[in-house]
Amino acid sequence: MSRSSSITANPPFVSRSAFDALTVEDVEDSEDEQQQEETPQTQVTSTEHTKPSKSQIKKAQKQARTERRKQLKASSKAGTANSSPRHTPSLEESIARMADGAADVYPLPTTHTAPEPKPTAEPPQEPAPEPEPEPEVSESSLPGPVINGDIQHVNVTENNSTLHLPSKLLGGEGQSVSQPDVEQALKSKLDPQEVERTKTRQSILTRTLWTFIMIGVFVALLLMGHVYMIMLAMLCQTIVYREVTALFSLTSHAPDSGEAENKRKKDPWSKTLNWYFFAVTNYFLYGESIIYYFKHVIFSDGQLLPFATNHRIISFTLYTIGFVGFVMSLRRGFLKQQFGLFCWVHMSLLLIVVSGHFIVNNILEGMIWFWVPASLVICNDIFAYVWGMTVGRTPLIKLSPKKTVEGFVGAFWSTLLFSVFWGSYFMRFNYMICPVHDLGVSAWSNVQCTPNPVFVWKVWQIWSPLRVFLSRLLGKSVTVIPYAPYQLHLLVFAVFASLVAPFGGFFASGFKRAFNIKDFGHSIPGHGGMTDRMDCQFLMGVFTYVYYSSLIREHHVSVGSILQMIVSGLTVNEQLELVKDLKKYMEGQGIMIV
């Protein structure tokens, strides 16, 4: 009995799901048909096709599975004896799967010589076992097309037939190769360690490239001015809020929640209220910051005065409108989901929007209070990755299996050293240390202010025995050591960035494990979502603002605070009387007011 196989041609875009959908299953012909068939197998050449879309691939795959089930059902009813218990893929199918990068490549088919039929009577045919269905492979689980779908081909000869196969796999173009060469190519491509090393190298390169891109954009916006940094903080905050609130909707994608999904589509308030509360919270918080830092502008402008004096009652009114709208959107049948969404939104506002508000306040207090703490978190993250990759052996925490004790400790000492040199360099520039009074300034502007005392250099008198020891060791007299109090504060920031801020990342890892996801999103290649990069920054920003406002900020009377008191606390007649008295005082000092 001879064996005849029907071979289909590969399209230029080769993927496992597409090829499984278009492959025709090999079956053995009956004895009468084999005797009539004397012509050799025809040569099949590939035809150029355009790259199919995902919807076309899924549709073709579904249709192929339906046809396969029909054939198997018909074969089972007819009691066909020559049905094989398991489908053995052809050489072309194995090569196509290999070119697509799939890990579970089937073995190469071997050529079997059918035995001569004996003249004795045929034994009774037994019904063949039903073949096992092939596992379904979703498109998302595949690594993707090879060379962006542009695959060159070579001719491979098998059983007097020519197959048009990818030359990328075999290393040649337009060549006819034998089966041993194909087997050798498959063995080299099937090495799992080599595949893993290649994936690791690609991941490191992508992550490193986008790290430098983010740092470059960060530095460029820093030099352009405070407005651009505030816009960057608001953009990051918005993306993080979108990624976190989207997690709650994952519960509606379960197979048994079709009814809840239909109800959710009929309820437009769920997503609208999310962003309404987000907008109202930002209006309140950023309004508070603008009124506090720009009193001299707000209270001297008659058009902005109603906004400043009634800001809080306006904010509360807007929130009340949202609250009433939420209550009116409640529906019997899925109240639990709506109240869960309400709590989830308010928790996100507390952890994300309020933290982002403190980060913006750090920018307005002086760029150095935002730039240096954020740099320390980035430095700690980089050094933890480097030390963990080189000497890391001991797992640190179960929530993040890739974190190691060696990386954690190494990053701590590296961040301490980095903080002193990094902060000491930037404290020399007025643009970095001066609080903002004009949003139009940039790094090239001539910014002048009275520096905070923590940036003023001081000297420390060395203890006498230590003075003698250092003088003999260095060969010159050493009596004092210059320092700035800000350098001591830098050590505190470095300790927090190394020991506490990483727990913001562990907290985010717990979130991801709770929802069974790897990353919060894919907005940054190689890094995941924005939340994966900002989880530690939010915690660091809140600590910096609390530490600065409690221990470093100078509390003194300013023109803005006096003007706010006059406008909000005095009547018009009292304000006119104050102007007259102030004018009389100035004339007494010899200053003429026109």
C-alpha cells in the first residue's frame, strides 16, 4: 500500500495558528484508489499573499476545526480502519512551526515503506480509535511573526516533492536542501537554552534603550521649566489612574459573568463617574496649590478673586453632584459591583491623585525637591537590578521572586554614595533650589532668590585626636571639614529610597498577583505600564513633601500671605484706610508714591 500526501503551500507570513488553520490532514487512501493512482506527486510552489489579520487567522482556524470535527465524526460512523490514532505532521508543518518560534515543535515525519498486500483473506476490520484532537493555540500565546512577516523561502525535497520553505531557518536562499540538512537546522533551533538566552538579551536591550529614552525626556522637560514638569506629573498620574481603575473591570470578563457584562454595557455611569471624580479631585487639589503658591497673582486679579475665595465650596458642590449621580445610577441586581467600583475609585484617588498633588507641590517648592528624590528611586532600581543580576542568589520577598537580598543591600550602599554627589552638584544652581514665583522661567533664565539655609555651606571643627590623625595621614594640616546641611538630608532621602520606597513596588506586585497579571499595561516597552515605574515614586514624593514641610521649609510672612489676609479679612473701607496709612508711612520714609 503506497502513501500519498496532500501538501499545501506556506504563505509568506508563517505562524502556528495560521498554518494549523490552513493545513489539510493526511489520510490514507483506499486500496482501489491507490491502484488507480500512478502519477507522481505534483510540485507545490508558494504563492505570495498579503499578511493576514488576526481576525482572519482566528476565523480560518475556527473553520478548520469545524471541518476536522465533521471528518472525524463521519470517519467514526463509517468505522474506517485506516484512521491513524494520532495525527503526525508533515515535514513542512514541522518547519513552519519552527519558523514561527513555537516551543512545542512536532518531530520530523519519517518515511515508511508500506508492506506488500498478502493474497490471504483480509482479517475483520476493527474500528479505529478516535484520533486525539490537536491542542488549540491562541494567537496571543505565540511569539509573533518572523522578520515582520517577510520570510524568504528555499526548496526542500521530500519524497519526490518540493516544498517552498523559509530560508531564514535553513540559512540559504533559493536552495534545494536534503532532509538531513533540515534535521540539523531544526536541532540547532530547538536548543531551549539558546532561545532563553536570546530572549534575555533582547529583554535587557529593550529595557536599557527605553530607560535612556525616559531619562532623556525627563531631563529635557526639567530644563524647559516648571510648567512642563507639572504637565509630566499630571500625565503620569492620569495614565496610572487609568491602568489601576481598569483592573476592576477585569471581573466582568469571567465566563460566567455574561449577564453582568450585558448590564454593564447598559450602564454608562460606571466609566463616566470614574473620570468625573478624578477631575473634581484634581480641581480641588491643584486649585489649593495655585492659591497657596501664587497668592500675589490670584488676589491681585479681580477676575480670579471669586475663584480663590470660593474655591473650596465650589469643589464640595462638584463632588456632591457626582455623589448624587452615583446614587441615582444604582440598579437593583448589581449593587455590589457598583459599590465596589465606588470604593475602588476613591482608593485610587487617595493613593494616586493625592500623591501626585504632593509631587507637584515639591516641584513648586523648588525643582531640586522633586528631581533629586526621583533620581534616587531610579538609581536604587537600577543598582538593585545590576547587583541582583550579577551576585543575587537569595530571594528577598515572595511577592517579587526576582528581588534578591544581595541586590537590595547592594542598591542601598550604592544609593547612599550616589545621593551625596548627585545632590551636592545640583544644589549649586538657583534654578534648582529657588521656589517658583514665575511659571515662565527655564534653566536658561536668570533666577535669583534667597537660598534656604540648608543650602548654605558650613564648616565642622574636627575633633582634636581625629585632626592629628588626618593631618599625619594626608601630610597636611586638616582642621575643618566643609559641609552643607542639605547633604545630611540627602542621606535620609537615600535611606528612605532604598529601604521603604521599594515596598511601594512590592505593594504593586501584590496587586498584580491578586488580578493574575504580569504588568499593569504596555505603555512603556520593556518596562510594562506606567504604574510599574511610578509605584515607588508616589511613596517617595509623599515622604519628601512631608519631610520638607516639617523640617526644612521656612515659615515666614510673605507678600502673598499678607495680601490674602487683606482681601479675605478686610472690608472695602478698611482696605482704603490701610492704603492711606501705608502711603503716609512710605512718604514718612522718604519714598514718594505717584
